Amino acid sequence: MAEPDLFDPLSPAFHADPYPFYRHLRETDPVHLSALGLWILTRYEDCITSLRDPRFGRDGFEAILSAQYGEESETGRLPRSMLFRDPPDHTRLRSLVNRAFTPRVIEGTRGQIQGVVDGLLDRVEASGRMDVIADLAYPLPVTVICDMLGVPVGDHEQIKEWSSDIIRSLDAIGIPSDPSIVERGRVGRRGIADYFRALLPERRRRPRADLLSALIAVEEQGDRLTEGELLATCVLLFIAGHETTVNLIGNGLLSLLRHPAEVARLRREPALIGSAVEELLRYDSPVQRTARITNADVEVGGETIPKGAFVVTAIGAANRDPAQFPDPDRLDIARADNRHIAFGFGIHFCLGAPLARVEGQLALGTLLRRAPRLRLADEALEWRESSTLRGLKALPVEL
């Protein structure tokens, strides 16, 4: 009987706790060709190489995405976002979007984000209980990005549903999946694109102080985003700014509550919230894997990965590599030199990372401050069935 594959992202045991699987791979077969035909990288340095070496590209996903979501000529919808492009196309798009999505814009949202956090906690405080996922982690990021893009409050729920469906369909890239998940992702992508397509004429006539108006206005050396690129960017902003934050808050709070000494330390020293969020991102990464396709033969760790190979960068494994992080399975909210890759690395570093960091700091910091007796209401927790995104279905707590 054949031995089970060391990388089994569809198994319930992997969803519940992938880190023993990563450790075994890293120690026994760090450049692993899986039974699914995927090359799995689990060492920090190898993962960094795959994220910054131009021989590991994203353009090769065009055929995979077309097979999954349908040819653009058939859908007539929108081009691939910068997430699935290589230079020079990626360079041009990222440069234009960065002109609107600046650090100043993100920093300017702190007051707004604090208000959203306080409002969400106000709703549940009197009950003495809450589901951190449903009551805080999910509504916070979608409310913030909707507000930034000028989406009316009444439309937030529909946008959240479309966004969630798109994100869940990402798991199907390179791994056999339920066709209904892929179809919901396709519908969600079109739904968000059509929604913002309908908003564009009014924003062009009457620009507002919002991110959508800023994206319409961005220009560099006579170059602007086309309508298709603008719509694809709106879809990307929800992907980049939504689920990562949900899982950062949920996974992060669970990690803290299971390490009461670290919670006590953070309460004594609230200024540690910045480094605490970085450690929580490393310790139980919201995004567990990303992928590239080689455009040349590449030697990694003594193995030759052939041109055209599908390469999985196991972010969760890299962030627990003892060669990079001393005592990696220990949570240390003041960890120094914490160069984790929870948001990726290189040219495709997550566009929504600065926003997710601010949301995570304010959500976790405020919750700990307002609920001094905060504790888990149930130890029997369920993880979502995803190998790309690591997140809880629910996180019930007593306040």
C-alpha cells in the first residue's frame, strides 16, 4: 500500500493543525513533489526565493484561471488583476494603484476604523458574550473597505457575500475542488465588477473624497487605469483587504487566549500591540500558501523544478522555520527581528497589508481593553476547510 502524501491539504487533520505536517515536510522533504503534481516549498529561504526570483512567475496562471473562471471573451467582464501579472504589466498597475492607496490614506482611516470597532462591540457588550468572527472580524474589514470606496451601508452585506465567495474559490487554484465553490467565486467576481461599473459614471461626474474617486483620477506620465483595470482592482481590494483581516483577528485572538501570560503582558504594556500583531501574523498566518509557476528550470535545495511547474510557497511553514525564527512554536509578542512573510514578499507583497495591520491592532487592542475578563466560551472550535486561508468558523467568547 502506498504511503500517504506528506502534503494533504484536503484532510480534516491538516485544516485543524497544519504545523506538524509542515514540520515533517521541512525536516524530511523540504522541496516536495506532491501526489497532486505540486511542488511544495517549506523552508523560509526557499520560500523567499520563490517570491522574489523572476523565474517564479504569475503570468502562467492565465490558462488555469481561464479554465476555472471562463475565458474573458466569453464573460466579457474584466482583465486579470495585478495579482496574476508579472512585470512590466504588474509594475505599471501597481504604480498607478499605489498613487491612490497611499500610507497617508491608510493612516487617515484610524479614526474611522476605531469608530467601527467601538460600534460593533457596543452591540454585544450588554449580552456578555460574542462570536468574535461573526460580530467583529467579518464585519470590520468589509465595512472599512466599503466606506473607503464609497459603498452605501445598505449594500455592504451583498458585497461581503460576493467577496467571501471569491476568496473561497481561490482554494480551487491547482487543487481539485467542489465545482459549486468555483461557480460562486465566478458569480461573486462578476457581481462586484458589475456593481462598481454602475457606480463609475456618477463618480466621474461628481468625484468624492473616497478611494474609488482617487483610483479614477490616478495618472502617471499620461497613463491611467482602464475601466477594466479599475474594476479588477476593486475586486482585488476586497480580496486583499477582507479575509486576511478576518483571520488575523480570529486566529490572533485565539492564540492570545491560549497564552494567558502573553495576554497579561499585552494588558500591562499596550504599546506592544504593534509587535504583537506581527507575531500573531507569524505564529498562525491568515494566508497559509501562495503559488507561482516556473518560467524556466530552477534548482532549489538540490532539486530541479522544471519549467511550467506549479510551485506552492507554504507561508505557514516558512513562518515556523527554526532556521529563521528561534523557538518558532513559541508565541512571543515582543519577538525581535520578526521578518515573517504572512503578507508575502517581493513585488506581490499584499496590497492590503498596511490596512490589515491597522485593523488588527485596533480590533485586538480595543477588545482586550474593553473586556478585562475576556475568555473562551468553548474550546471545541472548528476550522474552515481551506488550505489557502486559515480561519475559524466561529470564536465564541465571554466578555
